[in-house]
Amino acid sequence: MSDAHWENLRASEIQSSAILRLLLDDVRDLHTFLEFLDGLRADREEADRKEASSPPGPYSSWNGWKNNSIATFLESAVACVSDKLRLNQAFLASENPWKAAASIIYAGKYYE
């Protein structure tokens, strides 16, 4: 993989993370939760388009997606929260329920 390709992959992850983090930070109710989900969907579609035209190569991905199937996505979301709860039983306990749900779903994108 060329240095330029690697830099493009990394830039896509940074940009994706910034956009999704803004949407996640804004989640407070059903409407903003759905906006977050739609943003996550759009991000995945963009990653799929990029992958079709320029495969990322092994051990890398467009927009920082670590899990490409719904099964591994959900497995990673559960694993992330389970791991964090082992370290801090109060993890997400005081969070708005809509934002907590969005945070759990977002973990499915990046947690391995």
C-alpha cells in the first residue's frame, strides 16, 4: 500500500470520526438519535463506495470501520460496553438513555 493511499485512509477515518462525534454529542432525544443513526448509515455507505473504487488493503478500512457485517458490528458494540463495565460499573449509567444507546451503537463501528 502506498503512503498516499495510507494517508487517504487515515484522513477518511479522522474526518468520519469528527462528523459522527458531533452527531453523537448532540443526541438528547428520539429525533437527534435518528439523526445520529442516519449519519452512521451515510458514513457506512460512503466507506462502501470508497472500498469499491479503491480497496483499503489488509488491516485498514475506509472511514475507520472495523466491522463489516451486522454480526461483528453488534458483537463489537456489546464487547465494548461489557469491557468498559468491567472497569467502571457506572459506565453510561448517568447518561441520557438516547445518548447511551447511540454510544453503544457507535462502538460497533470502531471496537475490535
